[in-house]
Amino acid sequence: MNRRIWSSGVATFAVGACVATGLPTVADKDVERAQTMFPEATRERLESGRQTYTLRCGACHEPYAPALRSPSEWEWAVAEMSERAGLAGERQQLVLQYLQTFSHR
């Protein structure tokens, strides 16, 4: 493994972990709220969306608090940024579900 690539990955993870502390964590009431919008929502899926959002989006900028945008604004923002963040398919949907669940709480 190239040492430069490995150390870069560690730095990205460390930055993402620091930034993530300001994002809401998933509680039972959040799962229930999410299931009204996304029947397939589970705690694990929401946590996966949070982690992906932190690592992928947080690699370029500080992730925005979900409550700063409406669900439709998050839909637009995630669609716009997905290619840059390397998000597609299931990962993109997990991020969007996490953000929309905590949007305008």
C-alpha cells in the first residue's frame, strides 16, 4: 500500500470523525419518524447514512446540519453533489434518508 494514500485515508477518517460529533444521532423516535417517509428505514440504515454523509461529504467540506435544509432542498443537494462524493444507488439513498429524517425536526 502506498504510504501517502494510507496516511491520507487516516486523515480523512479523523477529520470526518471530528465533524460528525455535531450531527444528530439516531434514536428510536427518529426511526419511527423515518418509517413514515421510508417504510424500509431502520436504525442501521439511518446510521449508515449518517456515517456515509460524514465520510464522503465531510472529505471536502464540513457536513451541514440536516435541519438547515428542507427535505426537498436535501433531495436537490444530494443529487447535485453525489457524483463528486462518489455516491450512487443505495449509498445515495441512505444519505438522503438520513438527511431528510432530521430535516426541520
